[in-house]
Amino acid sequence: MRRTRDDWTEIALRALAEGGLQAVAVEPLAARAGATKGSVYHHFPNRDALLKATVERWEREHTEKVIELVESGRTPHDKLRTLFETVLDRHRKGSVEMALQANAENEVIAPVLRRVTERRLGYLTELFEQLGFGHEHAKKRALIAFSLYLGQAQMFATLPGLVEPVLDEAVQVLTQKPQAARPRSV
């Protein structure tokens, strides 16, 4: 069976999810696929090129395609709920995300991870602005939401079953407007 470039990035994504960055190595990937190293090298000149194509695929599938899906929601609240529901889906887990975060200093991963983080924070900021938050407050809510996602993705990987019950509550807390401070009686 002849493997395509897309086949190899899929195999590499699975390896990244299961074994972290060190699992994305040409020989073990080829052996796993029942192919030769030459099959990988036919599409990628080296491991870094394979890794770059793999994390760029992850960027498209786990950021851009997710945003496209979320945009089908009617209201900003629906969109935020759909976003959290999608990214915390038990089948997606966060294992690739966690592997990339753990290797954020890698010269191939770093620029993609930075781009993805900026895109996600920007999109979340837009959603919170659509919910009526001012720009600065929306940026803070976006950072909190993204941090919550990363924390829950980590919990999904290490403590499965604890994430689902807080999904609705998380969206409710994130979308709740701060109450004006009442003057204190003296």
C-alpha cells in the first residue's frame, strides 16, 4: 500500500497523541505503518519536515475547522457552548495539545503553537465582545477560557470522567457579567 503525505501526518498525529514528541520518529512510524523509511522520506526530507506538516495539520483541524464549526451557532452563547463541547469531546481528548504544550520550546512546534494560541485567544475575545464585554475585559475572559480549556484537557488525559460535569457551569461562569459593586454602609 502506497502511503500519501496525508497518511503520514495522520500516523504522526496518532503517535504524538499516544507517545508525545519522541514518538514522532521516522523508523518507528514506518514500522508501525508496515512501510519502509523510504516511504516517509519520499514525502518529507527529514523528521522536522514531517513534524512541521503534522503540527500544521493539527492547527487546521483543531483550530480553523473548529472555529468554522462553532460559527454555525446562532448566538455568541451558543457558539461558546459549542466550542467547549467540541474541544472537550471525549474522543478528541487533549493528548496532542498536551504533547505540543509540553514541547512548546521546540523550534518546529513553537511558531505553530504561538500562532494557534493567538488565533484561539483572538477568536475567544471576539466571542466575549459579542456577548457584550468591553475589549479589555473580553481579552481577560478569553485568557481565562483558554486556561480552563488547557486545564480540562489535562484532566481529560489524567483524570477522565471529571470534566463533563463542569461544562455548563464553566460556560455560565465565563459568560456572567460582573455585578456592580454596591456602596458599603458605614
